[in-house]
Amino acid sequence: DTEVTQTPKHLVMGMTNKKSLKCEQHMGHRAMYWYKQKAKKPPELMFVYSYEKLSINESVPSRFSPECPNSSLLNLHLHALQPEDSALYLCASSQDPGSGNTIYFGEGSWLTVV
Amino acid sequence: KQEVTQIPAALSVPEGENLVLNCSFTDSAIYNLQWFRQDPGKGLTSLLLIQSSQREQTSGRLNASLDKSSGRSTLYIAASQPGDSATYLCAVLHAGNMLTFGGGTRLMVKP
């Protein structure tokens, strides 16, 4: 099973809402990632979790708050977003951070901020 | 800062043609290079991964090569089919386990 599962697939939220994106993998991977992809652009790294600890934050605004409750789950909490935050949010995982393993991506969550 | 460039940005070919997609990167200190496929509205599917010590990888009609010293990779697709139509992204894994993507090549294979 090389699956990374993301929910919800689509989310529409207002600028004052609080919502969360969820990501799950059961491959025993110890590195998990959040990427943001705008239309017709490549994905851009937001956060890296290594052994359930935040190791990289690519200067992401605090209205995005990641959480890694355990080695299989990764959440992205959203609050007070702006319309320009509308994008495809991709979760990914790899076996071992820093060792050059394949990174597996989920199908993504389409976020629309109105 | 690592930068990854893909050319062409878009490509339209008739079915059956062999084609080459190009990827270049500025910093040769990489762990590996991955080629991904992305269908419209979908996530990323990993096609091939080449470790920094390897020269090429093959999977079915796909062959990817890596010349780390010159900062180049190519993805060769043999006997293209309409089902190959998608965006192809290359990405390099470098320090801090960071994956940097190129801008992608949008491929259209016409029946």
C-alpha cells in the first residue's frame, strides 16, 4: 500500500471560518509534508515533519497551523484565510527524512476561500 | 538556492511519437531526482526516481536519465499514447529533505 489519503477532497470556507485538512498514511513513513499548489504552477513546500516534529517551516503565515498527532497523521489547521490562499494542498510522505527515498503524494485537497 | 527548469513548457504530438522532456537544475548537490505525472485536478503520481549515484531508470515505455554534474535530466517516452496526456514535473531532493519542482511540461498526445 503506497497510499497517502487526504480529506476532504474539496473545501469551501469563508474568511472567518476555522477548518482543517487531514492527511493519513499507513506506510510507516516518518517524514510528512504539506505543499501548496496554485493553478498551473508547481507545488511549493510549506512544512516538513520529521519523526512527528516540525523540522521545516517555509515562512508560512501563521493562519496555517500544522499538527502531527502521531506518525500516521498530519493535519493543517486553517483560520482567517484570504482568497489568495485558494489552492490545491498536497500532503506527502517518505520513509525516512534526509535519506533520498521516494516521496509519495496524496490526491490533494482543493481549497476555495470566499 | 536550488532552481529547477523544465523545457518545453508545453508539447503537442501525434500518437505514436517518441518524445523527450528536459529538466535542468542549478545545484548538483542532490539526493535524487523524481519525475511525476499530474492529471488535471489530481495529485502527483511518482513515475521514476533516480538516485544521485545512478545514471538512468526505466519503467515500461518511460526512461529517465540523470547527468548530475551538468545538472540535467531527461524523460524519454516511447510510442506515446493519448493516455500519456498530462503535466510532467521533475523535482530534485536536496538538503533538508526539500523537494524543489520545475514548472512542468504540459503534454498533449493527439489520437
